[in-house]
Amino acid sequence: MNKSLVDECIEVAIDYCTYSIDIVENYKKTNKLFEKSHKLFLKLKSSAGGIEKLYELLNHEHIYVRYTASIYLLNVDEKAALDCIERLRGINRHLDFDIKYLLKEWKAGNLTIY
């Protein structure tokens, strides 16, 4: 059975989280997973009903799925995305590092690929 686009997004977000923690040793794998994740989430975002699916993913059980969905909603609904990101603070040291730089770059207007 083929996976749905949402299922693929969930799977790649979780895989990216797993490999990004060990980026020094697995940087090639991590980079490939980022590219795959980016393409899948953009595809989901632009698909019919995709924005609604991203909103649903803000409540997913895995923190990195929630985080990734919030990134792709930043330019659609900044308040909802930032609220989700703020709720993720303090859960995971690695994610806190990502959040710090994501918010810095967002506030500076440097995140245009999402």
C-alpha cells in the first residue's frame, strides 16, 4: 500500500530528527533527509487541503513533526506557528538549539524557502 503524503512527511521529519542529533557523523544522510523533508512538506503545503493537514500536524505526538509543520506554517499563520514553537521550548536540548536559530532567522526575515 502506498503511503500518503502526510505519512511520508511524518516519517521523514522523524528520520531527520534522529539523524540530525548525530549530524557530525551522519551529515550526508542528514542533508539528504533535509532535502527530502523540505520537498515533501512544500508539496503537502501546496496540495489541496495541505494547509489544514499542516495544522493537524501541529498536534502530532512527535515533537519534530510538530516543529517541522510549524516552520511551514510560519508564513501562513505566524501566530499559530510561533505558539507551537514556543510550546516546544524546553522539551529537548537539541530542539531548543534549532528553535533559537529558527526564530532568529525568522525575525531577521531570512526564511524565505518555506
